[in-house]
Amino acid sequence: MKYFLIGIKILLQTAVVVGIYQVGVLLNKYIFEYIPATIYGLSIMFAFLYFKILKLSFFKETSDFTLSNLALFFIPACIGIFDAYHLFHKSILSSLLVISISTIATIILSSKLIETSIKKDDN
């Protein structure tokens, strides 16, 4: 029974996230289609969390489930790379260079943002 209730919570939380994304899709379709729907959805989610319409703790089960199964989300991307190998095998070194630089930049930027956030929380 415990796992059933956790499953229902995960479905409800996922439905809320998908619903917010779908509102972003509608905004993208009818307001300004040059901004991606995901940006609209993330902005709406940020506003809901910032103004405490939704609490971050509401999404605990879904975030735990997603993080524990994160590797499954990368399998389609890896298979896609193997399928499209013939498209970029001549530029593999430049692709690896771009991937490396962007990964390092992402790590540095993320760490600086987290560091800044922690400093603000301490004050």
C-alpha cells in the first residue's frame, strides 16, 4: 500500500509538471512562437515556486524518482549518436572539443551560481 501511495504521488506531481509545460506550449502557440515552450513552462514553474503557489517539497517524490533513474534518460541520446555516427565521424575531434569546452563552462557556471546562492542564504 505504501508503494501504491508513492506511485500516486509521483503521477500527480508529474501531471502538474506536464500541465505547466502544456500551458507553456499553448503560450508558445498563441502568443509568441519564437520563444520555446520549455522556456515558458520553466518561467511559469519558477513563478509558482517563487510566489509560493507551489512548494518545492510538493515535488519531492518525483524528483527523487527522476534522479534515481537519471541514466535511463541518456540512453536514447547515446543510441541517437550511434545511429548518426556517419554524419559527424569526420569532425569527431572538433565535436569532442566543443563538448569538452561546453561541459567545463557548464560546471564552472553552475558552481559559481551555487556558491552565490549559498552565500545569499548565509546572509
